[in-house]
Amino acid sequence: MICGVDEAGRGPIAGPVVAAAVILDPERPIEGLNDSKKLSEKKRAKLSTEIKEKALYWAIAQSDPDEIEQINILWATMKAMQRSVEALPVAPSKVLIDGNRVPELNVPAEAIVGGDASEACIAAASILAKVERDRQMLEWHERYPEYEFHKHKAYGTARHIELLKKYGPCPIHRRDYKPVREALANL
């Protein structure tokens, strides 16, 4: 009952930070698990479906831009991770977290730097979190097409910054991030 936890979306300048918790089934191995950033979008989507089918348990949680603004991205990430573990229908015996910090949990936990590349359960969580966040950004693109979220998923690319300057921030932009603050100052 080892649970892997990872997040997606700490770096973007808009949208939520999404965390996933996964307890893999040792009887149903999943081939190709890796850090989500090292996989193609197509491979992530395929693995996400397989993880949801084969894992013993999985859960996804998030912190939205308002919460990120209120408590900062680090603590919002910790909250999302905590919520993902708490959303599991069973308490894991131990939680392995990608990174160097452990959120407040009621079970033993260990932070592993680079864990998404070394621990299958963390890699699975990385994939679920990334696929869910990307899915949400495609939905936000439908609502705010002028920002082209479908292309950059809200990362601070040159094109995104250009569009941010042109249109100003939308409700999902993280107002405490420098490019968004600068765009607000120039309105």
C-alpha cells in the first residue's frame, strides 16, 4: 500500500496546480511509466487510462489560482498533494512524494528528489496529474481562446506573455506571478 504523489502546474502563470496520488497493484504492472515530462502527450494519455484501470487506488486534487494567490504556490502544492492522499478510499501505509518537501499527512511519508523517474508509483501520479491539468487547460482554452492555452498550457512562453500583455489577465491567471503583475500594472 505504497502511494506515490506528484503534481503538475507549479510553473505556469495561469490555472490550477494539480496533484495525484496512486497506489499501484503489484499484480497488474504497467509498462512505460516514467516522469510525465519525458513522455509524449499521446503516451501520457494512453498510460493515464491504463493507470486508472489497473491501479488499486488513485485520486486527483488541486489548488485553484485564488488559493495559490492566497497562500503561495508552494503551500498550494502541498495542499493539493495532501488532498489527493486524503481522497484515496484507503489510507496508504507510506507515501512517496516527488520533490524535497512532504505535505502534512497522517501517514508516514518520504520526499524523493527525482522520484518521478525512479519510483513507478510517483511516475504514475505524475502522469495522472499532468494529463488532468492539460485537460483542464484545453477547457480553459475554449472559454478564453485569445490566450492559446491549448498550445502552451499556461506556461510563461514568449507567445503567452505577448497575449497576456495584449489582452490583460483573465480570471485564471495567477496575479502574484511577475508577468501577470506586470500586465496588470500596464492596464
